[in-house]
Amino acid sequence: MLAKLVKRPPDRRCAVRPSARRCAAAGAVGLALLGTGLTAAGSADADLGRFYDQEIEWSACEGADLPKDLQCGTITVPLDYAAPGKDTLELALARYRASGDARGSVLLNFGGPGGSGVLGLAHGRKDYLGLTDGYDVVSFDPRGVGRSSPVSCGADAISQALEATDGDATADPRDTLAQLREVAAECAEHSGPVLAHIGTVNVARDLDVIRQALGDKKLNYLGFSYGTRLGAVYAARFPEKVGRMALDGVDTLTESSAEQGLANARGQQTALENFLTWCSEELACPFGQDARDARRQVVELVDSLDENPVPTDFGYEFTGQDLAGAIGQGLYTRETWPLLQRALAQLMEDGDTSGLEALATGGVALPAPQRADAPLVDPEDVPPDNLPAALMAVNCADDPDRPTAGRLARDLTRLRTAYREASPVFGRYRLAQVVLCYGRPRGTDYIRDRVKDLDTPKMLLVGTRGDPATPYRWTVETAERLGSSAVVLDNRGEGHTGYGASECVHRAIDDFLLYGSLPRSGSSCGAEDDDRV
């Protein structure tokens, strides 16, 4: 069946696991580089004052095809807020200056967790220029992400996790648990000290240090997807510092990682079916003009690539799970559907994975600051698995549920079935991300126990009805949990988040951040020819 689905290029195999993104990615060299974001601090400074007294030195960003008006900088934060006199981290920042007199800054987080804020700002420039009417627009690479002491699990970890979750009912669960413990140990070894201090509670504290260094008395903030979780945690931790806060594509604060994974798998499956219905109406659709048959072909394509990965020009093997991850990225907005269609055609007709790889990574490279002595990881040395490694690390750190070995062994068969039923395409990929929390330290209970009934200024929460990653019900549930501070805008559209896809949502968020103008809670944005707020 594979021969009918993918035309294979000449064999260019490399002796690495399929999850690696470059032949020379992991190993001793990578380990030495990962520590470059850590610096020693004097033990005498046993308080946070020196961090809040910083000023950011901004300079032009270096990098191909980067906006000329983008500026880069760094800031220092404690590795461990319980011991601020010890080791520190350097975080990478970027900004666009206000076009006129700035009333301060607005900070952006683009989600993930694991997404680079510097990259998001650099390559989403046109979407945020309206905010420069009143603000410097700023984003950053959170700890463990991008150039800010990036975490990694090494070349083999994701593959090991996928193997562990792909067994059948006769497989010995002890073997699965042993594999997962090995993966956890690999992540700890490759990531270094930052892994023990990753997670949203610490990033929220970093956010407050950044706020002060920018000279803002209050935090004005726009968060997308996971960035909404970060915003909510900040509001709970620093309620007196909340300025104008907009949360788009609202994350859950209460569901476990296993429940979130199932919701994500179902949402992505629905989005895939919508994409295939659209694709089958196009003559260029590589699956033909029958939407039902197209769904069958995608499942077969994923399964066949897992059995027989396609070698790539970068030396690693492109598996069905790589394909699932790339398709998932391509489904987040309808604007990328034509790109996804072409990328799938490239794979099936020529064995060319480059289009799908570009979708999975955003097709961009990290910009470098002009200062050569900045103690950050060089762009080319960011581990290729940083995004999934950071996503797992943050989600595990944010989730207090840690099943015992016995419970996980009992539940694994049921979970495999549930995830496969939720999505034959994305289920295995999502389950692997969940079970990788096994073997790691217990996560925080702060988010579930403390992020509720907030006493803050009004916050704007936007939920999109057809969101494949953050179901609309999460917006409703989170708004109820946050209390009277939450104002909900119902975006009756498709895609993950609304700001980049809906003029109505874009206008509502900008009006709130720039002028403090809020829609009535429960207002909606519909089709673009009938938007109303």
C-alpha cells in the first residue's frame, strides 16, 4: 500500500532515530552547549531586588530576512526563585518600538508551550503593528525554550515513547514503564539544571521581572493558547500588577494531561476531516475527490510511514508520527490549508518531506542578537527537539497527577484504545506526550488550587467555536473559574485562536489593549460580513 501512497526518493539513510532533526544533533557537543544559558551568581544576593532593578539593553537583531525594526535584548532571572542568590538564567527578548509616544509595553506569548516568542514576533510582524500605535510590542523565549537554556530529550526519546505506547494488549507493561523511565532520565541528562525549574509558575515570575525591567507598573498582555494559561497564572500570582490582559484560545486550568490530550486529538481529527472535505473539492487534492476515501488514505499514510519511514535530505527518517505532527500544525488555521495540501502532494508524488517539515517548524530560524557576548544558546545549537521537549516538560510540571506504575500499567491499554478512537491519525502522537510525564517529579498543584476567583481588572477571553486545539468549552469553564473579572467574546469561526483569522476578534482585542474598550460579555464574532461586538 505504501508504494501507492508515497513515491520514495533514493535511500539516504543516517544512523539516527527518526525523531532526530539533524544527524549531529545530540551527544556530548549538544550537552556542552545546552548549559551556556546558565551563569553563576554571588550567594550574597539572597533576594530578588537585583533582578527587579535591571534595565534591558536593546540592539538590532541579526538574522536573515528579519524585520529591520525588530530589536533584541536579554534579561537575567533566577534559576530557582527559592534560591535567588545562586544560579541564573538569561532569557532572549525582542520588541517593536511604538510608532509614537509609548504608554508602556504589551507582552505577547504565542503558546506551545514551547513556542519561541522571539520567532513569533519576528515572523508575525504585520499582525501586531496596530498595537504599536500605543505600545512597545514585546515577546520573549521562556525558560527552556528557543535560545533561553533550551531543554532537550535527545535524539531517541520521542521514538522510545512512541514505541512504549504502541504495544498491544499482550505486551509486558513493565517493559513499557522501563522505557518511559529511560526517556525521563534522557530528558534530565540532556536538559541540565533548567528542567527542574521549568513550568508556568516560574515563567509567570519571569514575566513579572520582565514587566519591571520594561518600566511598566502594570502588565499589559496578549496570550494565545498556552499563553492564556500563563496569563491566568500571572493574574493569580500578581493580581495587583494586572493591566489590560487579553487571552485568545483559552486553555484549561483543571483538566489533567490525559484529558487534555484526548480533547486535542478529537479537535485535530475534526479539523482534519474539515480539511479533507475542502481538499476533495479541489482538483489538486492528492487524495482525490472522495472525502471519505481521503480519510482512509491519510490513516494508511501515517501507518505506512511508521512502518517504513522516508529518508530526508537532513539525514533523519520522516515517520508517520512526524507526519501527524506536521499535519496538526497545518490544521491550526484555514489560511495554511493550501500549504498543507501542497506539502502532502509533495510527499505522495515525489517523496519530498520539505514542505511538511517547514509546516512543523514554521520554516524559520532563530534570530541572533547583535551582541556577541550574550550568554544565550546560539541559534544553530537550539536542539531540534526543543519544541516537543519543552511542551512535555511544561505540561508535566503544571500537572500534579502522576500515576503509579501499577495504575499506568493497568490504564495503558484503555488509554491506547481511547486515543485511537479519538483519532486514528493523532491519537498515538498525543498519547506519547501524555505518558512521558511518567518518571518525572510530581507537578505543581498551584494552577488547579489557586488560579480561581481572581480580584483583578477585567480580562478579555476569546474562544473560537471550531478551535481544534482549545475547545470552546474551555473558554466557558475558565471564565467561570476566574470569576467576575472574565469577559467572554464568542468567536463563531474555525481555526486555532481568533486574532489572526477574524477581523472582528482582531479589532476587539486591539480596542481593549489600546483604549480599554471591552465588548459586552457573551458578545460574538460571526462571519466577516456580519461581525458584531
